[in-house]
Amino acid sequence: MSKKIKSSCGNYDILIDDEDYVKIISFSEKWSWEARKTTNSNTRYALIRKHVKGSSKRKQFLMHRLVLDVLYDRTFDVDHINQNGLDNRKENLRLVTKSQNMKNRQPKKNGTSKYLGVSYINEEKKNNKNWRVAIKPYDLKNSIHIGYYECEEQAGYAYNIAAKIIHKEYGNLNEVDLSKIIDKTEIQKYIEYVVETRWVKKETPKPKWMYKLTEIEVRNIRDVYELGEVTTQTLAKKYDVSDTTIKNCLKYKKYSHVDPERKMDYRINKPGETWNSYK
């Protein structure tokens, strides 16, 4: 069962579970719960601003974080599944990462389309396809382009297919009138192909200055260098790192760039191999 609490400003209804009513009321003390938009958000959330012991200023607390007992834990975000920030029933709340929380967002109010991920391009396109669709995977810096479409409904439907593949259960899907879309199967096949080919993490090799050494390699480098037989350039070539990495390794007692997963096969000289091989 659920209860409704009236906000002190705007007379909004705040939904909570019966089991959380006592906890919420006791936490508020003499202060009242408000329904306000937080910074950089168009969604209203139930919050309270109250004095904290040892401080003269009032601090803001969000009801949904209180319900899930993560009031002071900033490790996770709290996502409202139905996008209603005033619905704080446990069935509507879930702990997510920041990137997962960003997936369940609404279209921009001042955007060119009513659908999420869709924008109107005011240019002449082939076959009058002016509705552009793009989506941003969590592991890429930029959004990926997934095509131009003739009508807004097609574009909204195309975004839904891509969101199901990329964002999975955290994605917010557009409410599209499917009766206006004739070629649903063709769109789905095209989106699956585009996502498969463009949603690929390109692993570029790291520059040598970013490679780290193991603790054993660090000790070995210091021991060899103290003998005065090799230069830092020779050591850098031997361990396949930059000259700066070797110098920092020798300069600082506590060398922080230690990588426990780095392979050490080339650390030991092979039979017949000498340091002169790397000069």
C-alpha cells in the first residue's frame, strides 16, 4: 500500500510506501517536504532543507535517497523508473551508476522533436529524410549516428531499437504510434547492423610514457643502474617504456606507477643476451 504526502510548496502529491511513512515523518522533524526542481534538472523531486548539528546553514536532503538508505552514500545514484521524481515508492526506485541514470532521461523541452534521440535537420536530404537519430553509448565519448528517416515516428522507433541494444533495461523508450510505421522489420535490421558496426571500442596502443612497471621490475632497474653499467635510455629500451618513466623510477623512493598485471617475460635476459643489445 502507498500513501500520499502533500508538499509544502505547490501542493504536489508525493507517493511513498506505508512502511516508510514513519521514517520520513520522523526525519523531517519540524521542517516540511517540498517539491522542487534541483540544479540542472527539469524534474521535481521531494526534498527537505533542514539545519544540521554544528552548522548554521540548512542542508538539502532528497527523499528518494532516504527511502533507499543511501542518504550520505554518493557511490550510487537513485533512478526513478517511471521518471516521476515525486513517486518514491521502492518499486519505482533503483540504485544505478551515474551513466546508467543518464540513460533514463526525457527529451529536451526546447528540442526539435518530441522523441528522445531525434532531431530535425533543416536541410535538403535525399528522399526527404530530415529526421536524424543519434544515441550515446556509456563507453564512448561521442554519440553514434544511426540514420536519417522520413517521418518523426520512424526516427523515434529507430531510437527505441538502438536503446534496447545499448542501454538495455536502463534506457528510456519513446512512446511511438506503431500504426504509422510500415517498414518496422527493415528499420530493425538496419539499426542492428549499424549498432554492431559502429558501437566498437577502438583500443589504441598506449604511448610508452603511460606504461607502468611492476615492483620487481622497479627493484631490478634500480639494482642494475646502481652498478653504473647502463644508461636510462638503455633501460627504457629494454623495458619498452619512456626515458622519463625510468628517471622517475630512480628518482622517487615510492614509485606510484606500479602495474601488478604487467607481464615480466622480458625482464630477465635471454641466454646469450647482454645489455649491449639494447644500446
